[in-house]
Amino acid sequence: MKKILITFLICISSLYSYDGTASNTLESEEDKVIINNIPFSFNIKIEGSNSRFIADLLDARVIIRNKDTNQHKLEYKFVWYDISGFEIAKASSKWKQVRVDAKDTIVLKALAVTPKIESFKFYVRGIEN
């Protein structure tokens, strides 16, 4: 039986790099969530993530909160890795679109397609209206 893999993220609450300069590309310290090209006007926060094994398949979830009074469109994808850190199941790692309503919190989830998957990275980027 596989052990349960739980991943927690450091919340990203602003669009500034560690040196205080403006940036629109951020990464969590654990390299699980990668944010690319979120427009500065978006007020999106990654609340956290977790994962577990269900019948030997990795079930991954990422929680996103829109702190803004405007609706925003995002694209996201889960990228899957085996125990050695090599990307697998590339066909299932396609960009998907989602709308986050004003002041709403959503949970984005995906289930691995093979039991060979041991970890994931989550990518998200903004789509300007």
C-alpha cells in the first residue's frame, strides 16, 4: 500500500518578490504551485493544497481565493511526476479554464491517470478579460 502524500503550500498573498520589487511570476518555496503571468490587477491568493492516494491514484487539490470584487478568468494545469521526479502522463497535463467569481473560493482538483504518479506541480496563469 502506498503512503499518503500531503503537501502544504506557503500562501502567496501579494504580487511582489522577496526584495519588494513588483513581479508577476511567483513560486512557492516547495515548488508545488507556480504562478505565471497573473495580471497585477488580479487579487488572487493560493490558500493551500493537499493530496492523497485513492486506490493507488494520486488525488490532488489546490484552493484558490479571489479577494477582488471583480470576476477573473484563469487557466490551470496539473503536471504529474513519478518517484524519480520525471514528468509522466503529459497527455493529461493540458491547460483548463476556470472563472473565479468575486470574493469566491474554488477548489481545483485532478486525479492521476496511473499509479506510477507520486507527486505533482500546479500551474496557474491569468486570462485578461
